[in-house]
Amino acid sequence: MRWERMMQATDDEVRIGGGQGRVPAERIRQRAYELWERNHCPPGLELRFWLLAERQLWAEAERDHTEGGAA
């Protein structure tokens, strides 16, 4: 998947989790791009950074939901 395709993704196309743990595509896109840039923009690894961003944001959303529910 190329950055051009990822930049065209809509929130309806990409959401992870369910209920309180939903993460909009825009947040995933931003995080993936930041990770990709931090790693010197390696060609051909866009999907790998997208998936890494999904995992990170999913973990953050779950942690925030858990901490918020425990309060």
C-alpha cells in the first residue's frame, strides 16, 4: 500500500477496535507517517508503519479506556 492510497482512506474505510476503542483513520495516518519519517522514509515499508501505528493507537485507546473506567 502506498502513501497515496493511505492518504485517500476515509474514516469509514479504516477503523480499529470496537466501542470505546475506535481510532479514526486520520489518527492512524498521522502516526504512520510520523513513524515512517522518523525512520528516514524507507521505500516499500508504508504498510508496515501503518500497521505499527494501528497497534500503538489501539493499545493507547485500550489503556485510556481502562484507566478512565477504573476512576
